Amino acid sequence: MEKKDFEAWLDNISITFLSLTDLQKNETLDHLISLSGAVQLRHLSNNLEILLKRDFLKLLPLELSFYLLKWLDPQTLLTCCLVSKQWNKVISACTEVWQTACKNLGWQIDDSVQDPLHWKKVYLKAILRMKQLKDHEAFETSSLIGHSARVYALYYKDGLLCTGSDDLSAKLWDVSTGQCIYGIQTHTCAAVKFDEQKLVTGSFDNTVACWEWSSGAKTQHFRGHTGAVFSVDYNDELDVLVSGSADFTVKVWALSTGTCLNTLTGHTEWVTKVVLQKCKVKSLMHSPGDHILLSADKYEIKIWPIGREINCKCLKTLSVSEDRSISLQPRLHFDGKYIVCSSALGLYQWDFASYDILRVIKPPDFLNVSLLGFGEIFALLFDNRYLYIMDLRTEKMISRWPLPEYRKSKRGSSFLAGEMSWLNGLNGQNDTGLVFATSMPDHSIHLVLWKEHV
């Protein structure tokens, strides 16, 4: 039949078919199917599925599609992306779904990012990093070698690690390259803190000293303690240095002159940690912006106002138990809002505005862990065998990393956390650099570092 004649016949048949009842249409189709050969039946089979199914995601308004997609878990959504290019485009652009998925993994969300396809990529990156943590494959190790005696003092800042040793030296290392940037002759170091120009050291010889990195010269010497100085902190804006000692006291010094401004008493054990920090909350005792000093011994944490009036009195004393067999660990966390310290009873978190205990986190019975770092999402902990990451939302350990045999003194300062911002939530950029450092019996420094993203 010629094409023109066929088209005319088809039009007539169509008009007649449309005038039939549903029953008559069904009988007509049955008859035509019975007359069809293999080619026609295959054609019918291939097209029926397309004709019967409706792509609801394509047909629905975008806002309604996004609402429906929010009910699916991320893994199901990734599977749905394989259905078609259209599905992949719509699902990938569902920003709220992927942001929520990232938050659930402990990821920080930057709402200023406008790219609709950005957050699916972030989620894929996040789920890979979290899998590495779960599988204990997120870190790698290296060593710093250069000291000839025990390394006791460690301090980390902005990619640089300072080490103080019984070999009467302090060294500044670039963690990313393992290179020693500065090495200066000092006294025996029990505590160190540095900035771009200077190094401050607390010593087993009962003194504190300030050194210039570029020349190695001692620019200030602070004498007055009658026991080893285990911790130091300073603030250039206030021109104040504070030191905690085995003589049970905290001393406040003028940083520029070395003059002792005040001696804070009340501790009944070695003062192993002092922290100078700005307050970020308001209470009856302090306001945001006030400088606060925390000092800790084996059993107590004392809080002091430090500012224009140096002759301060203790605001509050915190403890976890009246039982003197329960001791605090010296790695104290204070960010201006919360105080956190670990003990055999668990991790204690205090609200700085009220001094109330917000919560006590009890690790599993078989763990006796010490605090290294504490954030909004994660905590970094360790014991004699492993480094641990705890998800603070569930209080469950989500990762661990084996540690080598190291000095077992829990009173010492020879362990520290590196980068800390990721504890408030990972973001794909802050999971780099140093995680943990500890000194080893062979006088080297053992480093645990983030593996680079693949």
C-alpha cells in the first residue's frame, strides 16, 4: 500500500476506533494481536512498559519532588541517581537533603554556598572519610628525630610543633615537612608555648624563661617558684604570663619585665595546668570578653579573674569527687563557654556561665581514657594503646588508631592534640595535618596525621 493511501486508511481506522466502546476496543486489540507476528509482538512488548509507566519525578513540580526526596535515606538517593539523567539532575540539586545527610555525618555546613550540585559532592567526600574512620584507615604516622634526651614539653600551633627536652634545647618543627626550623639552647623544659617571635618555657629548674627564636637569646627570666613549673600561658594584650608549679601555686607575671605581680594560693597538689582564655558567656561573676585563668591540680580546677586588677580572688573551685582516690587528668579544655576534664569517673563538662555540670560521659568499662580535645561534634581521647574519636552526639567511639609503646606518665605534658577545628565538625578542608603527637623513649616524636583525601 502506498504511503499516502496508508495514512488515509489509518486516519479512517483511528476515527472508527475512537467511536467504539471500551469492550469493543479490547476485542479489536485482541484480534489485531492474534494476527501479529513476532516482529509486531516484540515491538508491542518494548513500548508497553514506556506507555504504562509515568516518570513522577519528571512530571512533578521541583519543590514537590524535593519534598518527596527528603523522605529517602542518602544511600537510596544515590541508587536513584542511576535511574536516568533527569533523576540524577533533580536529586543532585536537592540541597537540603544532602546538607542534612552531611550534618548527620558530623560535617559542617556553610549555607553561603549557592551551587546546587555542591552538597552531593560534599556528601560523597564525607561518607568516604567517615568510612576511613570506621575502618581505622584515616590516619598515617611519621617521626621527628633530633633530640638526644627525654622530650617532655610539647606545644602545637598553625602547623608548627615545639618540643622541649632534657638535652637543654627546644626545637620548632614544620609538621608537614618534618624539618626543624629553629633549634635553641634552653634549660630543661617541662612546658612550652610560642608565637612567631618568642618561645616561653617552664622548667624543672623552678623558673620560667622567654627566648627569641631568631637569635636564641633569653629575653626574660622569671624567678620565684620553689618547685618545677609544669604549665605556662601568656597574653600579649594584657602583658601577663601565668605559670603553674609543683610548689602548689600559680604565679602571675608581667610578661615584658619579669616582675611577679601576684601569687595565687589554695591548691594542695602540684598545679599541672594553667589556661588563660577570654570568657564568651555572661554570668553574675564575669562578662563576655573578660580574661579568665583556670588552674588545675590532681583533684581540683580553680577559676580566677585575670584583667586590669591583678590581685584577684578565686571565683570557683570545681571537682568531680570528694574521694581523693579519684584524680583529674591534666589536659584541661576551656573554650570560654565550657570546661571539660577527664577522670576515672569519665569526662566532665561544666557550663561556664553557671558552673553546673552539664553531663558526665562514661566511656565503656574496659577503657580508661584521657582527654586530648573536645568540640561540638567530636572528642579526641587516648589510653595506653589507642587514640579514639568519640561522636559526642551518641557518646560512641567511632574510630581508633593504634599507638606505639610510649612513656606511661599520665601527669606529664608529653601528649597533645594537633589541629582542633575538625572537632566542631569536619568540612573536607580541616581534616588535614597533625592529629596527635607524643614523645617516645628513644627521644623521637611520634606523629599521627590525617591521610590526604583520595
